[in-house]
Amino acid sequence: MRASRIVAIAVAALITVLLTGITSAYASFGATDEGYGPTLAAAEHNAKLTIQGDYGPCQDLVDYAYGQAVDGTWWVDVSGECSNYN
């Protein structure tokens, strides 16, 4: 009887650890990244590629800042909800 209680407690602890690992693996978080290019469209495209590569998969990507440098190139900052912990 006592051995079965120990086994039951060990199984419950193992299930808890496994479920905790599964939920944290799929948790999402807010991420930001930037991109640069010769045009605004190119900079936006590069920013979205960068955030997907660094933290992806990401969704709900939004340009929250952009501008043009003195040399005529553009930069874009994007943010989104991502789910990979790279």
C-alpha cells in the first residue's frame, strides 16, 4: 500500500513537470526587431523577415516606427506576438 502511494506521487509529479514544459513551450511574447533597405517597402520587408527569423513564428506584425536616414536609406521597427524562445 505504501509503495503504491509513492508511485502515485511520483507519477503526479512527473505529469506536472511535463505539462509545465508543454505550456511554456507554446507561450507567446511580444517581440520587436528592425529592418533596413533602400526603400520604405524594402526596409519593412526586411524587418518582418528579421523578426520571423529571430523570434518566429510571429503574428500581428505592426510597424511602430520608421524613418529615412541622411544617406536616403530607410529603417523600420516592427513588433508582434511571437512564440519561439530563440
